[in-house]
Amino acid sequence: MRFEDDSESSNVEDRRGFGGGGLPVGRGTIGIGTVVLALVAWYFGVDPRVVMNAGQQLAPPQQQQQQAGPVHESESEARWRHLVGVVLHDTEKTWGRIFSEHGKQYVQPKLVLFRGATSTACGTGETAMGPFYCPGDQKVYIDLGFYDELERRFHAPGQFAQAYVIAHEVGHHVQNLLGVSDKVHAAEERAGSDAKRNALSVRLELQADCLAGLWAHSAVQAGSLKLEQGDVESAITAATAIGDDTLQKQAQGRVVPDSFTHGTSEQRVRWFSRGLDTGDINNCDTFKAASL
């Protein structure tokens, strides 16, 4: 994977210099115990929004000012940081162009780098949740250590796999701007069961996968992104590895479809591939699809 423009986005907020192993919450801190609990919840397919909302609420950001220290990063982290900035920059150009073609204005999201835990408008964000998007502050959050997990635990190395992760979260931002997220959350509140709420979440997540593929298609067509042999396969490997069915089978030895929140591995690959192959946002309407 190569980008024509290797410059980084100016919308990256680096919070990795905040020390202490966690953010203050009341009289305590977010420590390793909380991270482990969140990781267990994530393994079992719990939506990160549920974990975040169930946690203790942080004080408003202006009341939590901490002195940021220097950011010490490994060579791998430095490469990932640069890649994240470049990918975000390309999504800004690509979605800006797509929105303009449809007579709309694209509002660029911020991307926050953090370690351990951080304050968000959606509650406490933690490393164990994996990368996530918070519609409340229109920010994407990622602990770069996730990429190490992607390579070692999920066996999905490669820059395009890493780019897919960012593009998926930016896809949630696009959904937010288009009003899709609000409609889904309203429908979730009216749903009569967890299974129905989870089914809506799956469609939301699969649409974000399709939008990630659409970004790549559009970037390639515009000449800003060049895909090389093995790139698409690496992204598909990542989508396969983080499907609800695969994660649940690894964690508990069985699959519980009613608890899915992100879709099966096959579904994630299918919708990502649909966006990548067609480049048509109309083909990403998972909510009208009779079959996922």
C-alpha cells in the first residue's frame, strides 16, 4: 500500500504523554483490573458503548487537566503513528470529495492517540475496547498497541489491514454526519429485546465496514492510494479475525448469534468487499438488505 501524499492529518490529538497508568475517576484510577474486565466483555461480543456507559463517569475534560510529559514510543509505534496520520488525511480528502459531489459538507473528525484509558464524551475509553468512535465529540480513539494485537493475536499484519481499522471508525463518523447513527440509536431504544438491539448494531457495524471499503475504492480511483499484491488479503484477514463468531469461539468455545454486535467474519468480509468493489454508497445500505 502506498499513498501519493505521505503527509499526516492535522487532526491527530496525542494524549500518550499523560502518565500515571490511568485517568482519575473519583478517588481512584482506571487500572489493570478495569482493563481486564473490559477485555473479557469485548471477547464476549459486548458493544463498547455498553461498557463505556456502564463505567464510572469522568469529570468534564476541563476539570481533568494533567501535565503532559514527553511521548516515548517504540519504532513500531512511530510507524503506526505516522500511518494513522496519513490514513486519516486521505480519508479527509476522499470523504470531503464524496460529500461535495452530493452537495454536502464533510466535517473532519479528530483522532485521539492514548494509552490505557482516556476521557471521552461517551464515558471512559479504555485500551481493551479496541479502536472506537464517539459520536458525542466526533472523535476516533485508538491505542496503537492494538496494531500489535492485530499482528500477534489476530494474525492480520500489513498496512492495509491497519488502514482498514481507521477507515472503519471513520465510517462511523460518516454515519453520524448522515444521521444514520441517531436513527439506529433511536430504534435501539424502541427495541423490545437485546437480540433486536444487537441486530441493529450489527447492521450499523457492517455498513461501517462497507464505507471503509468505499473509501479505499474511491482513493484508488482518485490516484491517492495504490494497492499492492496482498493488501486486500490482509484487510480481509483482519475483518475475518474480528468477526463476532470468531471472537466468541476463541473465548468461550461456542457461538451465540443473538449476542452479535458487529457481525460474523463472513459478513464483515462481504460488506467490506462490496464497498471496495463497487465504490457506490448506495450499495452500503445494510438496513434495507434482506440478507446480510
